[in-house]
Amino acid sequence: MQPEYLPFPALLCSVLSISRQHYEVTLDPGRALLSWRKLRPRSVKGRTRAGICLTRVLHRARGLAKSFSRQITSGSVTVPLTEIVSVEEAEIDGKYCNSMKWQHMCKPHAFTVRYIKRMKKHRWRCGEVTFWCSEEQMCCHWLQALNDALNQQTHRPKHLLVYINPYGGCKKGKQIYEKKVAPLFSAAGIAADVVVTEYANHARDNLYDVNLEKYDGIVCVGGDGMFSEVLHGLIGRVQKDSHIDHNNPSACLSRCSIRIGIVPAGSTDCVCYATVGINDPVTSALHIILGDCQPLDVCSIHHKKNFLKYSVSLLGYGFYGDVLKGSENNRWLGPARYDFSGFKTFLTHHWYEGTVSFQPAKWVIGSPRDNKPCTSGCHVCRQSSKQLQELQKEQNCRFEHSEEEWTTIKGKFMAINAVSLSCACPRSPKGLSPAAHLADGSADLILVRKCSRLNFLRHLIRHTSKKDQFEFPFVEVYRVKNFQFTPKHFEEYDTESTDIGNVSKKNFAQICTDHPSCVCSHVNSSWNCDGETLDQTAIEMRVHCRLIHLFARGIEDAPLTDDSNPSKILPME
Ligand SMILES: CCCCCCCCCCCCC/C=C/[C@@H](O)[C@H](COP(=O)(O)O)NC(=O)CCCCCCCCCCCCCCC
Ligand SMILES: Nc1ncnc2c1ncn2[C@@H]1O[C@H](COP(=O)(O)OP(=O)(O)O)[C@@H](O)[C@H]1O
Ligand SMILES: [Ca+2]
């Protein structure tokens, strides 16, 4: 039975000073809150003759916590302990020491608390407040109590492995890390081993050798391509350690428990944007420091029995495949290479023939057009993944191989896109599939059939507004657990050869030489897999529910404060 009065955790309440004004400061470990409210001079007098300090360690934690929360109304600030970034003894600023206020004291004692401040559009910043105490003992007492509270948050990382791509996006990865992220990590007491990559796939290869047990997380500084590299290194490493053959398309992959943090410094940054709500390095660093955890679906892509790649953002054939191909020679343009290539690709207006087959994700409780985006602590993800787990248990793992209900669509397509998250990014803040879910075990398969240039433009423009981009007769969207694609010309030239892709490419080259005026070079597009071109066009894809975890929490429903009013943090109740 629960005792009525608990000796611990104890409420700590003192009158401390902030910028020479008196505040009642309360640490309530029971409710995991730190709050402070300004006191009127009269109430300060009533509390302490010295006018500066009074510590009350209140043992009646529960009842008194309630009465305190009622007192603290407007003008007060309340910060959940889970949102405190760091607590440290304050650096004493000369201007305070020399001020009249403190001259009578031999040594002022103060501590600084850094905490999360929510700004507009899911941006986080670090708020800072310095509390002044009249006695050293009181300062130590507060520091001890706050640090104890932080130490209880065992999900926070202590040691990170950081990979920086110095060439991603605008080539500012190193600078972003050093100026914006490293100081926050060090303030939060996080040790980081930093690797600045020297070549493509350096991070991926390194992850096969590194002692992962030393680390609480991996951070990548770069774009979606860099994240993909780290993802391949980590998933590959975990499968290798668990003796799982990734070439088997129906293998049940081992989940990766170590979390990945993304500090955005790339061209698209859609994984970061879609999981945090913004591509802002400081916001990402703060999510990492707090030890957020967001499970994420990952798609595996195979050609026959050969593993090709994993994908978490966009797996796109046709338009986005061509945009990527066209952008590769213009890397020097930085992020603008995609817009330039996008414009050119739009003008060329190619369509491609092929067959798409897929199995619907029957367990999901959402649908791609239900207008219910994935949010922090998403109920759809929780419920859907739970139902998937039950289904898998029921069918005794045969579920993944079941042959039931394949839907086959043969046609001419402008674009075939599969996304396991929304793909929201600065270019399209709601993304390619606004209601896709981060961790429901499904992907949204979007088919854009051959249409006029004007119609395709209308569809593209919808990605930049709130209007439904699927509301066209030539666009279809399905929530799937897997799909297969075979280009038409792959079928025609399919042979029993083991290297079918090469054979068909060879045949096309032949045809094109024979008919120089034809458009054979455009019969097939290529797949854009998270910003990398796949070698094969005939592929199969499968979603792995919650295969990895990120230092993120999904997109919070509504920001609680805005830039103009950062001091009102949270209502008390
Ligand atoms: C008319 C304006 C239409 C704007 C349509 C914007 C849709 C944007 C959807 C973006 C989805 C992004 C999915 C993420 C993919 C990334 O994994 C991947 C790799 O990223 P990384 O380089 O950071 O490593 N990024 C990409 O493949 C880049 C895709 C970007 C596509 C931009 C397309 C711009 C299209 C412009 C068409 C202009 C038509 C104008 C006609 C007058
Ligand atoms: N040191 C390096 N030199 C060259 N390429 C690298 C290096 N480090 C990483 N890469 C590769 O650069 C590609 C693009 O990186 P990314 O950070 O996603 O930038 P962007 O968003 O501009 O494409 C990734 O595929 C990654 O493998
Ligand atoms: Ca998903």
C-alpha cells in the first residue's frame, strides 16, 4: 500500500533571484517539474527576513505539489525536468559582482539551467536562466537536486559517435557541427567521438568495425544520402552480428536498438524534416540531448535474390529517378541541382511502361487519404504496429510470405513513388504522402499515370499547398506492405541469364544504335533510392516495421509558444 506521506522525492522550494528579482523556485521531483514565479516584494518579506532565501524541503510531496501548482498561475514558467538540457554552476559575470546588490556578499552563488524553448514551426532553442542563491550551501543543494533529477533520465545519451559529411548540401557540415552542435553536447555532458568522412561510404564501412557497445547513439551530420550511409552501416552490422542473410528478401531482420541522430546539413533533409518537423541543426541537437526515441520503418529493396539497398525516404521511379540522374553532374550547384534538374525533367515529360504488383497493409488503421498525419506519440503507428505484431504471431511468421491478395497494375507511368514516411521537406512541407506514418509497418505507393504536362504540373504544385495531390484521376495511392515492379522492356528481353539487367541493357543499346532517331534511351527510367540511383530497374520492396530508432519524437501537434512570447512555456495544468 502507498503511504500517505512519502519522505522522497521531496519538493524543494526556495526564494532565489533572477536578474535581481525575487522568485519562488520549486523543484517537484514527483511531477518532474521545475518552476519559478516572480514574487511581489510583500510576499518576499513575509517569507524571509533576510529577503533573499528560504529553503523548504517539503516532505508531504503529493498534497503540497498540488497546492503549489495552484499558486503558480500567469507569469510563471514551468519546465518539465525531461526538457532541461543542462544544469551547471554559473559563470560569475563581472557586472553582477560589482553591482551594489552583491557587494555586501563575499561570494555570490548561482547556477544556470538551460532548457527547451519552443519557437515557431517546430524549431527548438535553448533557453537559459541563472538562479542566484545567498549561500553556497543552498546553491550546492540545488545543483545536487537538479543533477540527481537529470541523472535519473537514463535514456539520455552520454557517449556518441558522430559522422560528418563535409561535402553535403552547402558543404557546411563541419562548421554546423562545430559551431552549433558541439557546444550544446559539451554543455549537456555528452562525450562525442567525431569522424569527418574522407570518401563516400566511409561512415558505412566504419560502422562494421567500430565497437558499438561504447556508444549510446550515432549521429550523422549531412543529408538524406549521409543518413542512408549510416543506416546501411548500422543495419548491415546488426544483421551480420545476428547471422541474418540480407540477400534473402523474406528474412526477418534484427532490429537496431542503438539510436541514430540526424543533424541536417544536406540538400533535401527529408528524414530529419519528417521526423522532427524542421531541418534545423540546433533543434536536432536538442532532441539528441534529451534522448528522444522515434521508431522508424525501413524498406528493403531486392533484385531477385540480391539485396540492393534500404530506403527510408523516397524510392522513386520515373520523375524522381530522372531528376536524380539529371542532377548528378551538377553537384557543384548544391541543393539547387535538384530544382534545375526538376525543371529540365519536367520539360522532357517522359512516361514509362511497366507492371506494379503489391500487397496491401491490412493491419493499418489509417489510409493515405484520411488526412491524419503522423504526430508525436502517434496512435495510428502504435495501434497498427500492435496489430501487425499480433498478425505475425497468429500466422507464425508465414505472414510475410503469404501469397494472398496481390494487386497487379500494368500501365504507363509518369512516376512510381514508394514512401514509408511523409517525405516532408522544405520544398514540400507536407511531403509526397502527407498522411504516411513513421512506424506503422507500411509504405504509401503512389502511382502517377501518363498524363498531360499541364496535369502533371498541377499534381506537382499541389505538393506545395494544402490541397490534396492525390485528387486527380491519373493519381492512385495505396498503403502497402510490399511491392514489385517490372519495366515492360525488362519483361520483353527477360532471359534465363543470371545477370538479366545487363542483358536487357545490352539489348537496348543495340536497338538504339540501330534506330538513332528513336527514343529508346527513355524506355526505362531508374530508381531514386534516398538520393542514390539503383543499378536495377526490376525490383521488389518490403517494409520492415520499426527496424531502426532515431533521436526524434515525431512532429508535435501544435507549438506551445511562439517567437514573440518565449517566456510563457507551459500552462501548469
Ligand atoms: C512547381 C513546384 C513543384 C515542387 C514539387 C516539389 C516536390 C518535392 C518532393 C520532394 C520529395 C523529397 C524526397 C526525398 C528524397 C531524398 O532522399 C533525396 C536525397 O536527398 P539528399 O540529396 O539530401 O541526400 N532527394 C531527392 O531525390 C531530391 C528530390 C527533389 C525533387 C525536387 C523536384 C523539384 C521539381 C521542380 C519541378 C519544376 C517544374 C516547373 C515547371 C514550370
Ligand atoms: N567525404 C566524402 N566525400 C565524398 N562523398 C561523401 C563523403 N562523405 C559522404 N559522402 C557521400 O555524399 C553523398 C551525399 O551526401 P549528403 O550528406 O546526403 O549530401 P546531399 O544532401 O547534398 O546529397 C552521400 O551519398 C554520401 O555517401
Ligand atoms: Ca510507414
